[in-house]
Amino acid sequence: MKQIPMTVRGADLLREELDFLKNVRRPEIIKAIAEAREHGDLKENAEYHAAREQQGFCEGRIQEIEGKLANSQVIDVTKLPNNGKVIFGATVVLVNTDTEEEITYKIVGDDEADIKSGLISVNSPIARGLIGKEIDDTVNIATPGGNVEFEIIEVNYI
């Protein structure tokens, strides 16, 4: 299976979710199933079927997280020498060459991506356009509104 890149923070968040699902959510669902069983006829027992459905979602998510963590390649950019190149995990400050607007993005794994927080997936068009570039490089990024030209003014490994 392909290695899944993730930051230290991303791996920690997945481990926290896994711990919650296994130690809090799973026991809650098991208890709900047991209580629903006590209500009698399982064929017409909505609580039982709802709890079983929740159990399926929970177990599926547990398997998904365990798979991602097993195949993860945790990259800690703070331990790498900053040579000014944009790499996975780097925080990049860009200037839109048309509007002079500054924007900051951190390139993260798919699970961590949150554009509103400035966290973009390594697989996003913006990140793919930035990876391998350096400070003072100009990049053209295809956005839904058309091509936008950015200049890289800062690359941090934080």
C-alpha cells in the first residue's frame, strides 16, 4: 500500500480520534445495543437498528484510521534544514502579483486539510504548483476563478 504523508500534528489528531472511538464511542454503542435488545422484538426495534448502524460506522472509521496510521509517513519539517524549498509540511507565504494580497498556506496531508485555516492538501492544485519551488519564485496556479500568479516570499519549516 502507498505511504500516506502526514504531519506530526495530523498523526496525533488521528491517534486521538482513534482513542476516542475505541475507548468512548465503541462502549457507548455496545451499551445502546444491549439496552435496545432488552426492548424485545429486534425486527421492529428502531433503536437497535440505529445502534447497529452506528456500530458499523464506528468500526469502519476505526479500520480506516488504523490503516492510515499503519501506512503513514510522518514528516516533521521542524527537524529538516530549511533550504528555502517548498516541501510537504512547509508553511508558505505568497503574494498575489495582481492584488498584492498576502496569503499563507501550510501543506499538509489530506486528512488535515482545512482551507479556512490555511491548511492545504499536498494533493491540491495549489500545493502541487508550489512543491519544489523556492523563495522569490513566481508560480501560476489554476484556481476556479482562473490562473493566478503568486510570488513566494517566505518558506518556513515550523
